[in-house]
Amino acid sequence: MSMVMTGNYILVEPGKKAFKVASNFTNYLELGARGTTSYYLEARIQNDEFLINATLLTPHGRSAARIVNNFPEQPDCRKEMTPHGYRIIDNSGGLLLGIESRRNVCILRGTVYDSNGQIVAQDKGDDFLVYRGPAILGKSPGGSLGIVLE
């Protein structure tokens, strides 16, 4: 039997900065496993700022972008500022990843693919849906993990 969790605050207090993930609010999101999976995304709050680190792939499993502290490292990607965040765009104008901040809530934009072109996570409306793990939702300042999906 499946279970649905919605509207929960995972290691974050209501009204504080949070990422909206799968209709829940959290201070931290990690998709994939650094050095193990071909893709990786880490979304965290540091010094009151939303920070993203990522290794993103195309739908064909090829490298699309490496993002370090909100900045793309590939020369064929660029960062475009928006009124409420930014977008990382590839050289053909396609969205790789973006953030949209609404007050203290950050919505992630884009699609995360694995090396087989399967969708791991993607934005839908005003939410970011995670379809499969490995993933971590929430992390305490001491390093304790919130919800872990294998």
C-alpha cells in the first residue's frame, strides 16, 4: 500500500526558508549519491541563501551541466536572473534548472534525468516531485538526516 505525505515541515519550522518538495517543506534535498549516481542535486539553505549544487544530464544521459553554489561551470550554459530567482539555460535555450523564491519558499524548476534518460524528479506546477531515490529530505545542522529514500 502506498502512503502520501503532504504539507509536512521536515527539519524546518513554518515561516522559515524552505524548499517545497513533493508538497512538503524542507531545509535540504539531495537527489542521487555524489560519486555513485551519474546525476546529483543538492539543495540547501546556507547563511539564509538557497544554494544548489548539481550534476545534471540530458534526456539522452549525456552531461548537461555542473552547477556549483548556484553557478554553472560549463561554458555552454548560462545563468539568467529572473524577478524571483534564476534559471540555468543550455546553449539551445532549454531550461536545465531554476529556482523561484516566493517569500521564504523555494520552488525548484526543471527535470533531473538519470544516465538511462529516466526522469528522477521534475517540477509540476508549484511543486517539485521526486519519483525515485536515492533521495534525502531534510538535514539537521548536526548532520542527522530526515527522510531517506533508497
